[in-house]
Amino acid sequence: MKFKRIGLQIFLRTLFMFAALLIASIAFIKQWYWLDFIMLPVVAGLFYSYYAFYKKASLEVQQFVESVHYRDFTRYFEVKKAPTELQPFRSGFNEINTTFKSISKEKETQFLHLKSILEIVDTGIFSYEMNTGEVLWMNESLKALLHIPYLKTVHSLEKRNEPLYQEIIRLSAGQKAVTTISKDNSSFKVLLSATMFENEGHTFKLIAFQNINEALDEGESKAWQKLLSVMTHEIMNSVAPISSLAETLKGRIADTSLHPENYKEALTDIETGISTIKKRSEGLLKFTETYRNLSKINKINPSKVLVMELFGHVQQLMQPNIDKRNIDFEIILKDPMLSVNVDSGLIEQVLINLLLNAMDAVKESITPKITMNAETINNRVIVKVSDNGTGIEAEILDKIFIPFFSTKKTGNGIGLSLCKQVMMLHRGYISVKSVQNQGTVFILSFEQE
């Protein structure tokens, strides 16, 4: 509103000057020189007034620009004692200064708040200008961590701790690295995280230092405990079916002694059962060796295997338990020659895990049913293990593959995480679809050779 009044004044001054010049021009044409004699001082006065207004306005603007340049937002432009035409200027400048002052105060408060946070956090914070190496910020946590009271430039760190200096210089934005820092005849591990930002044409690097020594020690202890739990769980998953199958074979042998006429048929069943036990035992031994060195493994020993054979071995092993629980078990395989390039021992372990989960899920079903099927979709071999059990709650569906997450009272949450890890080794993936009280489908996807 104030600057609209200034615009109106400029418009009126221009209009009066135009009118005066028009009258003087008409008088000159009409040779009314007496009128020109009167209008000449009027035009001169209007020009002077216009120029004086311009000079005053320029001076006011210059003073305001100076206050902004030097961030002197406390400056107050007197309004009441100013000429009428300049009052809107000064009033507007005061409002702008008040706004800037408020913004500056808010920024200062935010800066002090951030500074306080950075000083009390346990994480060390260090930032410096990339070109000059000048240190912009170094909080108290970092000073205590490194036993360094002050650094003028990042290059000063080279003489104090060259390996740490080289690691800081090497890190790019978004990268992380673990390094060892020695202090007081001891050493500890630190996680370095780097990021970069630009301000007024300068590029700064910010490094966060986090002492992870205690976390690593605690994590290592828990890892050993969980590893033992994992091994026990997986061994029992294979030993229990083997024991059950052995019991069945023992009964078959006893039955043969009573019915010698069934000797050949029983011998065939016993040979098949012993072969299955042998294969699963070898798979179990391979699994324990594999899991023991899991952190070092980056390859598997795949071979072309018929899916029908995989299903057959797992069925032979699990059939006694399936029969004992009266579960309707079905294998659907449209293409008997469908094959996959996998490590059969590890994939059998995955299928056993999924079948055991399915058997647990259908234990309360009136008509329990488990299905295994395989087919080719979009040049990938898709293997599904489905059941009509209780299903999985939607809230935890995305957590079931997390290591050691379990909803079972007796479970330790490693079966499915292991399945996922094995599938990743095969460059495949595992997914799940489930509806509560309707059933669950686990899907294994393999690249087709």
C-alpha cells in the first residue's frame, strides 16, 4: 500500500510535467511568448522537484542497502520527521528490516540449537573446506575421541595420525569405512561416514566418527550364541526326518521276517530308503560345512538337476512325518523334464525348511494340505510350496526373512533367513504370499539356463 502511494506521486509529477511542457509548446507555436515566460519557471520548478525527489529516494535506498549489506537490521528509519514523499519508503524499509531481523534471530536460534545437539551427541563430527582444508567444525566428542584439542586444517591431522588422515581424504560422499584408532597403548574401531555440501561456492566435507568397538564385541558374542542355535536347528531339521525314515525301514525289515514272500519288494524299499538317508546325510554334512564358512563363501557348486528328482528326494525323506500327521501332500509338475542349475544339497535344505513350516501351519486344519509345484514363467523356473494353514499376519509378513525373527515360542527365526541366503547364492530370490486363515505360498525363483 505504501509503495502504491509512491507510484501515485511519481505518476502525478510526470503528469504535471507533461501538461506544463504541452502548454509551453502550444504557447510557442501560437507565439504567445508571454505565456512561455510564465510557464518556463513552472517547468523548471517541476524538473527540480522531480530531481530532488529522485536524489532523496536514491539516498534512502542507498542507506537501506548499506544496512542490509552489513546486516544492521537494528537500524530504524525515522518516519514522522521525514518528508511526506519519503515516509512510505522509510516505513517499508522498517518493515523489511523487522522481517530480516526476525529471520536472522530464528536462524541464530536454530544454529545454537544445532550446535548444542552436535556438542552433546556421542558421535564425533568433523567438517572442513575441500579446497583449503580449513576446519569448519570439530565437536567436543571428536576432540575427546582423538585426544586433539584443536585443528586449524585437516592436513594438520597427517602428522598426528597419517592412516586416519588418508582415510578421511579418501572417503567420498555417501561412503563408509571402518578404521582403527590407537590411543593410550590401546586401539578401537571407528566407523567413518562421509557427506558433502556446498555453501556460497565452497564445497565442504563432513565426517562422522562413531566408536563401534563395544558394539562389535557384543555383536560377536551374540553371533556365536546364535550360530550355535542355528546349527542345532538345521541339524535337527534333517536328523528328525532321517530318524523317522529309519524307524519306518526298521519296521519294514521286521515285517519281512514275518512275510518272507515280500522280501524282494521290501528290499527295494529298504535300498531306496537307505539311499535317501545317505543322500540327506551327505547334504547335512555339506550344509554344516557351508554354514560354518558362510561368511567366506561367494560361490556354490551348481549342477543341472531335474526338479522331479529334487521333489522326489524331499518327498521320500518327509513322507513318514506327512503320513503321521494325515496331511494331503501333492506334487504338481507339468513338465517332468524341467531342470534347474542349483546346488541340490542346499536347495533340498530350503525345501525341507519350507515343508516343515507348512506342516506346522496346517496342524490345526481340518483337512490339511500341502502342495509343491514347479513351472516356467518368463524364462525363470518358479517353485512353489503352498499350504492351507493359518497364514501369516500382514503386519509381520515383511519381517519373516529377517535373521532371528520368529513368531514361534520354540523357534529361533533362522530357517527362512537361511532360505533367503541360499537363494541369493543362487542368484535367485524367495518371496511369500499369505492370507490369514486361508494359507501361505512360498515362491522360489531361479534363472533358467
